[in-house]
Amino acid sequence: MVVASPNSIQTEKIVSINLPTIDLSKERATVAKLIVKASEEYGFFNVINHRIPQDIIDNMEEAGFDFFAKPASQKAKLASNYDSVPLGYGCKNIGFNGDVGEVEYLLLNGSASHISKISTTISNDPSNFRYRVVSAYRDAVEELACEILELMAEGLGVPNTSIFTTFINHPDSDSLLRFNHYPPLPPSLAFGDHSDPQIITLLRSNPVSGLQISLQHGLWIPVLPDPKAFSVNVGDLLQVMTNGRFVSVRHRAVTNSEKARMSIAYFGAPPLNACIVAPPEMLTPERPSLLFRAFTWAEYKKATYSLRLGDTRIDLFRN
């Protein structure tokens, strides 16, 4: 649950530790092992030397700031009118079940047709430049997500190293892009404690702090912004498909009292009818049976949007 109250985070414990940063230019086997280790211990890591051109990132961030600078009445024209997923523009209301936060956002389906349909509203640019910007960014982060997922499979010793990537590079992938804009306010919850339901999340933000992850209840670790890095976190589906070896990290955003923060998240998700289950290689002497029953992404997505933001839906699918 998100509670937009300045006092809601004052008594919580904040601990600063060095979170993993992984250089993708290093020797591949070493990188794969480091990614697996970070995914098991933290469910989170940063990657540098990711090879996404800086102009693709800069253009996407400019498009986001252009959109959020528009008058409220113009942004409201993109307000969510979808029954099953809150696509489009939202302000303070998060989802359908009463969660609120100090955030405005623009949530896009990752498909080319959806981006084309609404991209002209993201900027004052009357041409199709913004369509090209958003599409180029989507393609670049999807490629990076696939590279990371293949490294994960290699590090786990799964012979079919494309076992995870086939879900998100499928033509019917249900992946999403979300721009988040957090206004400068006294410290308060901007987007509350939750895990991401999809497979993997790649996040970029401007150089303003606000993201925090939690490894145990009530203990929060700030993620320092790094202009050279993408932040990566394990989603619920990847925890299921690794039979609990990887951790779907709980995280939140808090406001910054001095500067506005904007982040752009890519949520890599499978097609709706994809069957989610751990492959046989994930059964080990330590984990000899499946921790989670098989289900489709459509089932899990329905459960996600029927619950509050902070609810732990993954437990509903445990064996």
C-alpha cells in the first residue's frame, strides 16, 4: 500500500551499503556468475558498459520531461481508460484499488502499434520524431534485457540459454514502458513498497535519488543514481522460473525535497498465454521440488491487478 504522508517514512531504518555494479564488458563467464550472485542475494544490481547509445537515453528522457511539462488538462487526455491495466496517464492514483502516491506517470504498452498511437502526445513535436525516440529506446532496452537474461541462464547452467529471452522478444510480449515523475516534496512515499510482477525490470533515472530496495521488512537501502548505469531488478516471474533461487526484490520510491526525479522503467513480460514454470534444471538437492505451481501470465496479471500494490501475490501460487 502507498501512503502519501510526509511522516510515513520518518521512523523507518535506512542503511547504506554498496549494491552490486556489474561491468558487462568483462569476461562473459565471470559476468554471468556475478549476475546470478547478485540476483540471489539482492534481486537487484546495476549494469555499466551496456552499449546503449547515450543519445537514445537522452532523447527518451527529453521526451518524458516534455510530456510532464504539459498542462494538466492536456495530460489528462491520456488518462487511463483501460479496464484491465492502467495504461496511459495517471496522477497520484496507482492502479484500481485505492493506492496513491506523490507521482504522475505515463504507462505504455511496449508494442509498436500502441507506441505509434500515442507517441505524438508525448511531445510538442508535431512530427513522428517522438515515435522514433520511444521505439528506439524500447528496442535498445529489450535487447539489453535479453542479453542479461541469457547471462542469467548461462550462470544458472541451463543448456537452453534463450529459455527466458523467448518470453520477452516474442511478438505478443506483454512488456511495458513507464515514465515516472516525482515532484520535489519533503520526504514522503512517492510510490510504495512492492515487487514487480513481470520477469525483469530495467530502470533509468535522472541524477536524483529516490529509489530504495528492501532485503528485510522495515530495512531500506537507498540506490544511488548512476548516470552510466541501468538498474536491473528481478521480477516475480523470474523468481518462479528459477524456483526461488532469484529474489523478486521489494522496492519503493521516495520524494526528494530539492529536485524533481524522473525515471523510465522497462518491464519485460511474456505473452498472456505463456506458461510460467521452473525448468527441470532448477530442481536441485537443495530444492528437489517445484516451489510454485504452473500458471499463465494472464492468471498472474489478473491476480496482480486485483490486489493492493504492497500485497504479496506470489504466495498465492506456491505449491
